[in-house]
Amino acid sequence: MSEDEILLGLALTVVLATASQILASKLRVPALVVLLPVGFAAGAMTDTIQPDKLLGPAFSDLVSLSVAVILYDAGLGLDLRKLAGHTRRVVGRLLVYGVLLTFLVVASVSPAMFGMDLRVAAMLGVILVVSGPTVVGPLLDFVRPTDKARRILIWEGTLTDPIGGILGALTFHAVATSHRIDLGRGYQLGQFFISMAVGLVGGAVGIALLWFTLRILRLGETLGTLAQLAIVIGVSAGCDIVRDDTGLIAAIVAGLAVANIRGFDMPARRPFFETLVQLIIGLLFVSISSTVTPASVVPVLLPALGLIAILVLVVRPLVAFGATARTDLSRGERAFIGWMDPRGIVAASTASAFSAGLVEEGVPGASKILPVTFLVIVGTVLLYALTAAPVARRLGVVKAAGTRVLLVGGEPWVVDLGRALRSAGLDVLMWAGLDEERERIRGTGLELAKGELLATAINPGARLEGVTAVFLATDDDDFNALASIVMQDNVDGPVYRVGPPQDSHGVVAPYTGAHILFGRSLVRHVLAERYRRGARFMVLPAGEPLPPGHDTLFVVRADHQLDPVTERQESAPRDGDALVLLGPAPTDAAPGASSPG
């Protein structure tokens, strides 16, 4: 390719990857649903997007390092404290049963279905054992299943990727070097443990380097992000040089350590790192799918559909049934776990790398690995994307519709506001730091979040499960301002805070943006003083006249969605809505009336 063609190919790949993810976001579907057909069409319609020609032999190595960065980022979002009890048991069983049964079934049926050698079928079976957080996560965000089911599927998808990558490398070497699969003498099992050891040692080295850069040197957001990226790539590359695909283990071990070891000084927000991961995912999917040609897909299309049916209707339900037996999961949660097993980026990357290597070795049938894997990825993602939500609703594992409010603060007026929101039909969760405030919340019967909730909320990659809106209303304006900044990317919804005094000289509060509740006239100290003098909250149907002296704070929609009044917008009520109001203090409404004690 000429220099201009290479430049055009690289630019077009970036543009297509970005545009596809933007389109998927607007359509509210997993990005993979758009990325794969776009890459396939681009590869079929033009010779410009051809990673083998653009990058040459370096393409497979870049794929491996890119997947390591993705897995490190996935590890940052895994809280080991939540992997306990039945969750840990189910995840462990899913990994063991899923890997073994998927491999055995695919390796058994593929020779007859695709006319491939048993060695190639074994390679395909190992490739298809993986799932992936880049696919499972967006699907679950759209479906919003119960926390138990979501947690189990995310853990499974993240941990199965490095296991599949290692098993794929072992199988590849067994096929490419000995031209047979030897499972009877324990050789492959020993090789597996050697690979695990190399990956764990690399992970330990990465943890030490990350501790030095993030804890000892205390690098800021920009340099801290660059240091993480350099360490993950460097350690993963070093592990892969020693032993193929062990860098995936090192990457996820490092991510888990940073997320779970106390003392790591992680930047609260990582916009560059998160943007880079999104770009990598898009580039990989477009590039890999562009290498699949229509001529290679057509001959395996029908048998691939049969293989998808076997994986979806037989293998996954059996794995989930065995893994979830005798646990505290409900019948609906068990069934939903049995209906979620899409394939993702690691399956695509390993298929691309290993099939090319086996084709070069002259292994018969190896050219069918990539198109079959491509069809399985597309088929499973489309199937689960279209059916996951209705299946979850039918099984009764979807969280209740409406807004789940996290109300942060423990002053009397804040607690009473929580009671008013609950009486309007909302799911209210509260958090406060002082024991006195926490006891006040418990006394009202409101749900009290765990003490470490805010520490979890600012953990990069963590999500406040089920929370769709946060209201910060503590008596510290600077805390509210800072928390609104660090929490806004970790909540599936907006973050609001009460306003500081207009003449405030606080360190942060007067100078940050975010959504300010109730406008500039009802700032925090005004609300607290007005409540102290006897003003109370009330809930009123939208159709009734607004009482004199009352201010509208929230509009609760008929579907229990919450629209707060802010300094930038006023929510217009409709039929069936309810209003949360703050009345006037008795001394304001009727001079001479006494304030309640």
C-alpha cells in the first residue's frame, strides 16, 4: 500500500469506529451491534481498511496489548468485597463448567458441521469459551436486572477472558507444533499452570510499579493515567515475550489490585483513560471484522447458525443450571443467567491471531475459524440484544421502573425531604457520615446506605448499582461541590447538589458547575433555616391548585421518574404527576404563630 493509502486507511478506521459508537449510543444498543457490520461492510467494499496490509505482522501484537488495556480497565471496576458467598460460588462454577462444556461441545460438533479437522475444532472450541465485559456490561445497563444477576455476569465476563486467552495459546501451540491435541498425559495442564505463574508474576511486578507511581510519587491525574497505561502495556508485553498471552493475566491482576488494595492514590476521574479504552474497542472491532470476507462467511453461514442454537439453547442453560444450583438466587435470576452469554472482543482477537497462525502453518480448515467466530459473535450479540430485556421482564428480574434516589445528608430537613420523596412513590436511599445523623435516618425507616458508599462511588470504574439520581445536601457546601464532580461519571443518571450561599467564600462550592437544586433563592442555609422555623414538605397531585407560599422542588412523573427544579430549568407538571413542595414557615404565613420545637 502507498503512504497515502495507509494514511487514509488509518483515518477511516478511526472515523468509522467513533461514528459507530456514537450511533450505538443514540440507538441505545451495544456498540458491537454497529461496529461489527460496519467493519465487515468496510472490508468488503474497500481495500483501504485492511489491518494486515496497514500494520503487517504487528497487527496481532497490537491486538494483544490492546486487549490487555481493556482487561486492566475492566479489573478497575471489580470490587472483591462483592465477590463473596453465593456470588463467588456461582462465578467459580460458571467459569469451570462453562469453559469445559463449551470446549467439549464445540470441539465435538464442529468437525461434522464445518468439515474441519479435530485439531481446528478444538481451537475453535477454546476461542468460543470467552464472553467479555465490553459486551455484557452495555447489555446489562440497558436491561437493568437485579444486582445479584448483574454482578455475577460482569464477574464471569471479565474473568473468563484471560482464561480463554491462555487456553487458546496453549491449544494453538499444541496444534501448530505437534499437529495433535494431547490431553491424556497432563502436559497441557502443566503448561497452563506455567502460564498462570508467569502472568501472576507479571501482575505482581505491575502492582509494585503502580504502587510506586501512584502511591509513592503521588502523580496527578494526567501523569498518573500515563503511568498506568505505560505500566500495563510494558508488563503485558514483557509477559507475552516470556510466554504468549500471559499478559492478559498480568493486566487484570493489576487492575484488581489497584481497585481493591487500600492506599492506591487513583485519580478520581480518568477521562483520557476511559476515552482511550473506548477508542481501542472500536478500532479492534472494526479492524478485525474487516478481515472477514463475504466469500469466507457464506459457506459456513448455515452451520454457524446451528452452532449458535446449540450454544444458546443447550450449552448455556446447562452451565447456568449447574452453576446456580443450591444458591440464594431466585428462579428468575437463575434463568436469566442461563440466557446471557454473548461473545466479545477477546473471542474476535484470539480468532484473528490464532487462525492466521494456523493458516500459515498449513493446518487444513484453519481459515474457517475467523468467519465462524465472527458469525457466532454477531449472532449471539444480536440475539441477546433483542431478547434480553423482554426475557428479563418475563422472568421478573428487572428492577422496578422509576428513579432510585441517593440522598446524601443527615440534617433534619434532609431526612424529612427523603420521607416526602418516599411518600411520592420513589425508592429512596440515604447516606450520612455522622453516627447521630445515621441514627436519625434509621429512626424514620428510610434505607441507609453502607458507610463506605461514597468511597465506592469515587472508585474509578465503580458504579452505584441501581442509583439513577444523586442529591447532595450535606451541611458542607465544599463537600457537596467536590462530590458532585467525582460522582457524576459513576452514576447512571444526573448528580445534583443544593446551592451554596450566593456570597459564599468557600474553597470550591461557588466555583463549580453541576446541577444546582431549587435555584439560587432556595440555597442550603435558606432551606435549613426555613425548615427550622416550621416549614414542612408535602406531596400534592399535579391537578390541584398550588397553595400560597409553597415552592415546587420536584415533579414526580406518573411513571415514578423524578424531575427536580434547578436553577436552569423548571419542570412543567402533567396529568398524573405529583409535586413535592416546601411550604412557608408558620411565622411567614401567620404572624404570631409559634415555631415547632
